[in-house]
Amino acid sequence: MFKDIVDAMREGFGTCLKEIKYLSERVEAVEKKVGITTKRKGTSAQNTTPPHKPTLEPGSESVNGTNAGRKSLPEDKGPDKEDARYLEMRDAALALCRAKSDRTRKLAASQQSPYTANSTAKVIIPNKKLYPGYNPFATIDKKKLKELADWLKTCLHYRTPLDKKPRTIRCMLHQTWWYQILRTSLEWLEDCHIDAWINVLRERYDANPQHFRSERMCFLDHLFSQLWRFNYKDFKDSEPDQDGLGRRLPGGAWNYYAGTIPSFCQSNKVWGTDIDDVYAPVNYNDTHWIAMWISIPKRHIVARDSICSSISPEELDVVMEPFLCMVPYMLVECASSDEQRAQYSLEPFTYERPTNIPPARAGDCGVYTVKYIECHALGIEFSKKDFAKANGKTMRDKMAVDIFQELPDAHEFENKDNDANLGAYEG
């Protein structure tokens, strides 16, 4: 990797030197052509012509004294007409030379980025492997990590072992329990931890959509998959009308479709019309997390599973069936016009579970699930180096610091948008 960068820099510097040499030759040729000469140091017996009054070159300022940045010109001999023609030719030649020089300093369209500062270094160092928006695996800011640690130490139960913390406090999502769970290697992440990171992505996407690979996406929390899986039986048992519509969708389906939830970060974007990609975590029996990407244009779902042995293909078919059937149905049922409805079909979506993604250790599936979602939404490849199993603890600490900085009250946040729809589930 380092050798490639050095080779690229060496090649780039070589190109710069050739360009400088070329421009120097061009300037010299232009000066000779229009009759510009530079006065050498010292005097000569033959050089008796009185010097012409120096003229400030266009685009040049006096920096070091009144004569700095000036070039001396030989005395003009000839009528005013020739003088004017000479000056016109000189200015045109210099303008051409400067324009050529300016062009060599401009970055190509492929080298310009709205996310990172543009510089001529990008001509030398290729940026195809740089993170387009932000680096989700950036080094943890030690100062911010200390701020989190100092804040946690203010809690009376800070040093109490996780399994001995008072049960009532655990139920209250106390700050030390919340962050200790998140930062402990191989510890199962609760729904609240997963949703906290989804909320971080929502806020980042809302503030800087250009950092992500598309401006037609949305992030859903665990409640979406929880509700839809639980209510799928009601959907199947309900009788459709002659057009195949009229079935019973899960409560709150319209809110998801229209982008009116979560209430604290509404997109008001309609699925299919404004949204192409939907990301959501799926909790399987409180034992395993899966990252789900729904592509509406492709009519396809990708289930990214960090530990494929945790769910058999047959079990995964059951997990995915509610989404394969109800998402296309919702697009037709909720369409605002017959014309829009005609663009969709009631046919179920297809799905796949890739096996070529970096795997996780048991217990880190929740961390990998939200990181799969984040990286895919950013358009970043799943690097084996970034997703190395040994990096699980680092990823947890990074998430904890980012949540603490961006959503400081996440440990006590409770999403009540779907309370009315959760009654049946909790009963």
C-alpha cells in the first residue's frame, strides 16, 4: 500500500517537473518572439542604450520594493503604430501563456470532491480508495473518549459489575449499564443500542445527504421489522378484494410509506416516489441481528448476515417472507393514483443472503449489522481489514463516543411513535 503511494507520488512529481520545464521553454520562446529581453547583472561597453522605463507586468504585484515583480523592456524604436502593435502582441502572448499555466493546475472532474478539500495533491495521489463522505472506521478521538469515561464515572454504580447492577436500574436504561453493554466485547446489543445508531445515521443523513451514495434512502429502527413480522399472519389471513387489495397491513404502515416517522426526524419522502433504498435491522428471536437492505427498483432484498450459521436457509425464508410479500403490496395499496399503482406489482420480491462479507464473532452480530448498513449506505466496500474480528471492541468504542457526542440522551430515549401499534405485540 505504502509502496503504491510512493510510486504514485514519484510519478506525479515527475509529471510536474516536466510541465514546469515545458512552461519555462514556452515563456522563453514567447519572450524571444515578441522581443522581450532581460537585463543581465553588470554593464557592458556595448550596452549604451538608455533603459526603457520599467512597466509592471499584468497580474504581478510589487512585493519587495517598488521594482519587484517588474521586467525591463528594450527601448522601442519606431512609430507609435508599431509600439501599439508590439504591446498588443506581447499582452496576447502573455495571456496565452498564463492561461496554459492555469489549465495545468486545475483538477479534473474525477479529482474534485464536495466532501474533502480539493488540492493539487489529488493529481498525484489517486482518491479512488478514499472514503467518499466520512470514514466510519476513523481513529477514535481520545479526548472525546475521556469525556465519555469521565461522565460515566459520575454514576454511583460505575464500578458495579454488569451482572450485579440493580435490576430496576437496568430496566431504566441507566447510563452506565447502557454504555457498558455497548462497549463490552461480545455483549449482546439490545434494541435500544441498535436504534440509537440508526438514529445517528438518520441525523447524519438529514444533515449531509451528499455524504451518502444516494439521496433516495431511509433508515428504519427495529420496530419496523418487529411489527411486520408479528402482524404478517393477520395480513395473510385477511381476504383481498377482486383486485388483490384490501388486506390488513401492520399498524403504522402508512407512516413508514409516507416518511412521517420517526417524528423527531421526518423525511416526508414516499417509498417508490422519493425512496429507492430502505435499510433496517432485523432481530431474530433475541439471539441474532441481521442487516436488511430493500431495493424498491430492483424488487429485491439483501439480508447481510455476519454469522450465517446462526440461521438456517429455511429459517431465514420464514424471517424474510413478511417483507418479501408486504412491501410490494404496500407500494400498490398506498399508491396515490392508478397511474402510479400501475408501476408496481403484487408479486413478491426476491431476496439473497451474501456469503462473501466479513464475518463477526458470536456476540458482535449487532455491531456488524449496523456497520453493514452504514457502509453500504455510504457506498463503501466491506473491507476485511476494517471488519476484522479483532476490531469489534474498537467499533463498539467508536459507536459509544459518536452516540455520546451526537445523541447525548440516547441512553434514556424512548421512541413512542408506534406505541399504539405495539399494544397487540406486547400483549
